[in-house]
Amino acid sequence: MFTFFIMFGVFGCFVLFSSGLLIKDAYSHSLFNSSGQRIGKYYVQIATDPEIPTTGQYSKILLRISSDEVELSDVPISITITKNDKEIDKLPPIVVTNGHYEFDYKFPEAGNYVFYIDLQDLYFSGKTITYIFNLSTLNPFGYIFYSLISFASVTPFVIISVIYFKNRRDRKRRIAENQN
């Protein structure tokens, strides 16, 4: 019986290790905090990490390309980034594999940026489909706002805890005094 458990454990470790080598990317759900657009049979989503990008720091831009909730593979796209109708950056054409693509981008200044994603429709029409997404950024002082919100949400719990434990200590002290 003991030999069975050892063999089962060795086999289980082998299966887990070998499956880890075979699976490169795993995406379990749609992108959160994302904006999406459906044109024709394609649905394109864009999201950022952090949720609101900060100027002067790298943000991760995440793209998802699907058709009827199935991620598409080997889809050629190109990305153009504009601000105030002026082209800021143009990324070289890429091929999106497994329906997901991510890259780091540094926003030079605060404001509203427009991402034009040109998708080469190889599967259905053979035409170029352009998706347009707006992304806004914050100045670094935007974190002060997040800090204030965090402080304002934690402060009531701290005050209530202090009052509770102070009353509890006082009650124990009064009981001890009454017993003496």
C-alpha cells in the first residue's frame, strides 16, 4: 500500500511538471477594468495596469482579441497612439497569439490618449478594421487622492476599535475595584 502512494505521488509530480512545460499562457477570463468594442465578428478589449495610468511611469497595456468569446490566434495588428489629434507613437505591426497581447508603455504627460488598433481581418473579410479606445492618465499627485480615500475608509474602523477596547478595559477595571 505504501508503495502505491509513493508511485502515485511520483506520477502526479511528473504530470504536474510536464504540463507546466507544455502550457505557456493561461487566461481564465476577460480583462477587468477594460473597455471593449465589437466590430463585425471581432471583439477587442483594452485594459491597463494600474487601472489609471500615471504619467512618467510604465503602465502595462493589455489587449484581448476574440470572436464569439473564443480567443483568436495569429491576428496581425498595429497600434497608433495619439494625443490632441497628434500622433505620439506608432508601434510596429505585431501578430497577437492566443488572443492576448500586452506591452509596457510610458505616458509622457497627463491627459487623454487615443489608441487606434488596426486589426487585419484575415479570417472573415480580408479588410483592416480600426478600433478606437480612449485612455486617460493622472499626474503622480493622483496617488494623494488614493491615499486620502484609503485613510478615510480605515479611520472609522480604527476609532471604533480604540473606543471598544478602552470601554472594555474600563469595564474590567470597575469590576476589579468592586470586587475589592
